[in-house]
Amino acid sequence: MSLLQIEGLGIDFGGLRAVNDVGFSLKPGEIVSVIGPNGAGKTTLFNMISGIYAPSRGRVVLDGEDVTRLPPHLLARRGLSRTFQNLQIFQSMTVLENAVAGHHLHDRGSVFADLLALPASRRRTRASEASARALLDRVGLGRACQQEAGSLSYGALKRLEIARALALKPRVLLLDEPAAGCNAVETEEIDHLIAQVADEGVSILLVEHDMKMVMRISNHIVVLDHGEKIAEGEPAAISRNARVIEAYLGAQATEVQNADG
Amino acid sequence: MIMRPSNKVVTLVILAAIILIAPIFFPSSYYFRVGSLIFVNGLAVTGLVILLGYAGQISLGHAGFVGIGAYACALAPVHLGLHPALAAILGAFLSAVIAFLVGRPILRLKGYYLAVASLGFGILVSMVLSNEAQLTGGPDGMPVPELGLRAGLKTIGIDLSNTEFWYALSGLVLVVGAWLALNLYDSSTGRALRALHGSEVAARTVGIDVAHYKLQAFIISAVYASVSGSLLALQNKFVTPDIAGFLHSIEMVTMAVLGGAGSVFGAILGGAILTTLPQVLTVFQEYEQLMLGLIMMLVMIFMREGLLPAIARRLRGRGE
């Protein structure tokens, strides 16, 4: 049984069909990658699934429940979280506070308890901080806890976003180019991290341009071009698909086949 | 490094110490009066820190809530027979309800749209207070009854002059207000507010109900403004619609931004400076307003994050 089901999803921007009739599904613990050239509609698709855009057509079904057009904070309550291609960090908060903020659904309580700093409120904050520190250690940011988030490098911010999204304890995690701007070592670390998270049963939907990484960790690949799905299947099949090579892989094809072989 | 856990304690200790020690140096009772005005303004500005500094939402109409708190103390004792202290609580409750009703539609707006809508609300309140002359005495204002607490203190042996009493009470309320605001900063609610300030879209994806939290910040800051208005009306024993006016709203936002909207202590400092500066600048006589405007412009140009954060940054920079 699939955990996340996308059916015929599409959106128009002022008469322009940005994405049309895209469908696929994710099983628990599965890593599905969405690839395609720039402007193919990958991020738009993510924005529809995560409730930031309201799709014009189609359905998003999470664990059997129709969640199409639910706002992001209600999707988060149902266990869907995401990161962003263009970083969305709480810049003026510390690294630790960013990760703690990800625990919002687990530590929110009465505003009066928060104003009066009642023991219950402080206990919730302490629990979130302990969990946040563990998550930051996991993404290699344990030492940066007290730094202002704005002072981190691009690669570190990418990992901070992942830690913040994991804080939600999601069932489905959408990662929009988690390795963009990272060096080879960082990419490998993110690669391991994603595989680990999937092993724990979290379904991962990934947009990524690093084809080596995509081919290595994906269970399933969906290819978009001009807002439409042109192919889907296992990595090996996708890397040999003539239409995919023409539309996207092109020059990368040799590289991909080498990685594949 | 950002100073954090000790921040709250340090702020409260410094604030309480200043309030307690300053009177030693007061040459006349006039200074108690200035002090209590600083505390009353500081309280309203502390509320704005929660809205502006934590949540990043502007309001140019908060004097409207100051007016509601002030007129509650003038009207409720006369018409409902309430004790003035209960009238202040009623005013705070009424402000919270009005903030809830007004905040829901206008907090959907962003940036200057929100600024203009909140401005409209402030103007509305001051218009009602001016025009309902039968009830409020119109632009001429109306008297406010004696709080009566000072007489009560006298019977238990604490004999304070009028200005001393208001200095002490306003100072006490300010410390409590600062304590609540600082508690909020490091709590789940405070983090939600600061998160939506940083990135609304990211806040929503971690499960923060952005509209709900903006509304909470608006209501809390309205209650601060209302209590500040009640204290002002009760110590002046008289109130006019100017208290709810546009200029007062602008003054409050300016105090917050000048001192540093993100920090409670900074905002209180901003309130202190803008309350005392006009008195100090009277030495420039007709150029007083000119000097005030010039100082505000210079601070914003050279210390954009506000006085206190800018000074703190410079001190830290030197220490390292």
C-alpha cells in the first residue's frame, strides 16, 4: 500500500500549463526521485504536494486521506515535511533554535504557560532542545549549535534544513536539491543521511541534479519535461531510456552509464 | 556567539536595579513623574516588541488600544460602578477581544498594506473617542477617578507621595511586562513567532499555524498597550482622545525601532530616550523638534538594527 499517492496533478499559471497530469506513488521507506531539465516543473510539483500552491487538477492522497489543497501546517500535522531549493532558514535565530523550531508540533502548548514560563512550558522546550541537539549531531552541525544560522555556509544550511524537517518526525520527506552547492564530501554525507532516514521507514521524494547520487540512492525515478511526466521506472531503466536521454540526460548520459556500470 | 540563557535574568536584574537605584539621584519629585512616564511608555513598547520584533508584523494603530485602556478607567467606574483597578482589567479584556476581531482580517495583509490597515484602526478609535462627546467629553477629555491604592498603602504604613507611588507602580508593572515578554521569547510560542518572522513558508512547513500565531502576538501586544493606557490615565487623573491618536501610535513604533525592536531592553531604552529627549532638547528652544528628527534619522542610518543591538555588537566586537 502506498503512503503517498499523486494522481493527475496539474496547475496553470495564467493560462500556462506549468504542470499537467503527473502521477506516481511512494511506499513507506522508499526513495523516489523527480528529475528533469530546469523549468520542467519539479519545484512546482513539490509546492503543490506540500500545500504551498493549490493545484488546478488532480489529487494528493496521504495514507488513504485526500489532502489536496490542505495548507502546509496541516500537512505537517499529518507527517509531511520538506526542505527548499532556495534556502528558507530562520536567519536571525541560532542553529539550535532553528532545529528546535522544527519541533513545534511536539512542543506547542498554551500561550499562558509560555508567557509565565510555567514548568510545563520549560520542560517542553528542554525536551525539544535535547532532540534538536541529537539531530544536529546527526547532520554534523553539533558544534555550531549556538551560532547564528545566517553565519553558516551554504552546505551547512542545507543540512540544517534537513535537521529541521526531521524534527517533525515526518512520514514523508520532500527534499528539494539537498546536495546543490555542496562539495563531494558533503554530498556523500547527505547521500548517507538520506539512505539512513529512508531505512527508518520515512518515504523520501527527492529533486536533485546530481545524477550519480540520484542513480545510486533512488528506488524509483520520475522524469518530468515541460511539466509532463515523460518516463518513470527503476534507475537502470531510466538511464537507458531514449526519451529521457534526449530531454535531459543528454551530455550526462555517458557519465550516468559509467556510474551505472 | 549569541548571548542566550542568561539574557533574561541579566535584562530583568539591570532593569530592576535601575528602577530601584535611580531615585537616589532624583533632585526633585518631577523626576519621579518623568520616570513613571518612561515606564508606562516602555510597557507599551515592550508589547510592540512581541508584535514587531518577534513576529515582524507592523501596527501603526496601537495607540487605539492605549485609548481603550485609558477610557475604560475613565468610564467604567462612573457607568458600571467598577473599581478603577477592575476597570483597567476590563479595558485589557476589551482590547484583547477587539484585537481578536480586528486582527483576523488585517493580519492577512503584509508590509505596508498591514501598516495602512492598522493605521485606519487607530484613527477609528480616536474618532469615536472624540465624537462620542456625551460619553467621553469629546476632544476636551474627561476626568479619571483616583485609583485609591495609595491611601490603602498608607494604612499599612507605606507612605508614598503621589509621584513616588506612580513611579513604583509603573516600574513594577514594567518589570512584570518585561518578564512575560522575555519568557515568551524562549518558549514554543516565541520561537513560532520568530520563525514566521524569518520565513513564513518555512514556518508553515514545520507545522506553525502562521495566522493563529500572528493573531496571538497582536492580541498580547494590544493588552500591553491597554494596560499602559490605563496606567497613564490613572496617574494623570485625566484623559483626552490624543492618547489614542495617530501621533502616539507612531511614537510607540519609533521608540521600539530606535532602541532595537528585537530586544525587550532595547525597546525600553528607546522608550526612555524618546520620553526624556524632548525635555533635554528644550535647551535648543525652537530647534527642539528639528534636533529630535535629526537624531532619529542619524540613529537609523548608522545603527539600523536599533541602538542597543548596535552598541552590543560593537562592544562584543571589541571584546573578541
